Amino acid sequence: MKKKEISIDAYGLRLLDELQRDSRQTIQQLAERVGLSATPCWKRIREMEEAGVIRGYTALVDREQVGLGLSVLVEVNLGQHSEDLVQRFERAVQVCPHIVGCVSTTGQSDYVLTVHCSGIQRYEQLLHETLFKLPGVTHLRSSIVLKEVKAQTPLVLAGEGAAPRRRVRKAG
């Protein structure tokens, strides 16, 4: 499938800012806030969805209120780094619902996982039943999160320190 490029201009950035702030807004509300009429606003949003700039919409849930009060950062080292082993490890991580984040890193660990669960006993169970059994794992180092000082999902799109404007390829 041939990809097309879209350009994200100031209106697109404002739309993205507004959607990050509250994605439940109507097209009319979004259009009013960014200074467009409804049809061009809807077209820009659809174009950004098709290009993968907007990957989806979700609700932010307070994990403590749903019984997931323990958050753990887990540093992981693999014994080897063959393409097959790395792919198997990453696939296993993707299907584990308690692992809500996974980044490949430089430094002392190969990966850092974010795990949310109900408490320390449940985490110990996850260690033995899941984390120790992930493909290729030779070492885990757990850090219990004492307090979240900042947990923010919106990306900085406008103003100082913002991402530079760029063209995005879209399927088409």
C-alpha cells in the first residue's frame, strides 16, 4: 500500500492538544476551540487517525481505586541478544496484562518494565509465575514505586520544548 504524507500544521497541533486534554469533545467543540469549522476539523482528525498520528482513544483510570495500588519498575537483563530471543521476550511481555509498560534501554539493563498489581504478595506471585519465566531473562531488579510525583500522558506539541513539525506518511 502506497503511503501519502500529511503535514501537521498549527491547527493540527491545536487539535492534538485538545484531544489529549479531553478526547470526549464533540467535533463542534473541537472546531470552536481551534478556530476551524466542523467539516475541516473532522477531516483533519480523520486524516491524522489514518496516518497513525492518533493511535486511539482511551479513559484514564485511577489504578488505586480499582485495586492496583502497587507499581513496580523492573529492570530486566537477557542472557543473549539474538533476534529470535529478543522477539520471543517482547511477544511474551506484550501478552502479559500486568506489564503495562516496556522500554528497551541502554545502560545496566536491557529493558525496564512497569508492572501494576494489587500488592506485594501478588507481585511476588507474578515474579515466580511470569517474570522469571520470560524468555531469556537472566536477571531482574525490582524497584517499588513509593510515590508518583508526575504521571502525565499528554505530549508537548506546542511552545518551548515542543516536537518539531514534520510530515507524516499515511496509508493510502
